[in-house]
Amino acid sequence: MLSGELPLDPAIPDSLPAVLNWPSDEVLAAAGRTMSSLLLDSSTDLAVLETLKDYAKELARRSETEAKQAAATVLYYAAIASALAFHGHKITQHSYQKLHQAYAELEQKPWVPPELKGLFEKARAICGQRKKVPG
């Protein structure tokens, strides 16, 4: 899922347009890029990250297999981590404490790609600094 291009073909049932309706201009501008490259690029627009987070959340909800749900969950937390690490914005209602815990757990998963583990480490450090602050 992460190594594939941003899925924008509405004919594919799990594509971004099929799951969330038609994407924004910012998302369309990212066409042809892999999800990993978007998540790991500090210049990725915050609107794209929010869209990826919402897309992953809905994919996880719809998932018919544990593996697909796990991949969607990693994508969800990676979008939030990217927004924290590269933009200083929290794009979720989850508390910093909950995010800190989730990133610590995801870093331990052997199937999570190393580059995402690095992103999760950065986000976890940010959450650790902010988790005593409400929100």
C-alpha cells in the first residue's frame, strides 16, 4: 500500500475517490507519487496529509482482512506523524499521550518499513514533549 502510487482511479473500489469522493486540487497535484514519498517529504501539503489520514481511517474501517487493516492503520498514523514532524500540526483528535503510545507500538512491529519507523520516532519525540499539555 505504501509503496504504491496514490490511488486516484475512481473505478478501483479502494481508490481515494471511491472512498472519500473526489480529492482536492492539492491531492490531484500529488498524482503519480507513492504514498511513502508523500509521507516522508517535508514539502507535502498539509491538506494532502489530512486527506491521506481520512482515507486510511476509512480503509481501516472497511477492511476485510487483518493485514489490510494493519496497513491502513500504519498509513493513518504515518499521515499524522508527517503533519507533526514536518508541519508542527496535529491533524487528529487523539491526545499526544495516545499518539506517543501508538508510535511506540508501531516502532516495534517488524513489518513496518524502516523509513516509517524513523518518522514515527520523530513524531513520538514531539508527542513526548507535548503530551502533558491537554489535547
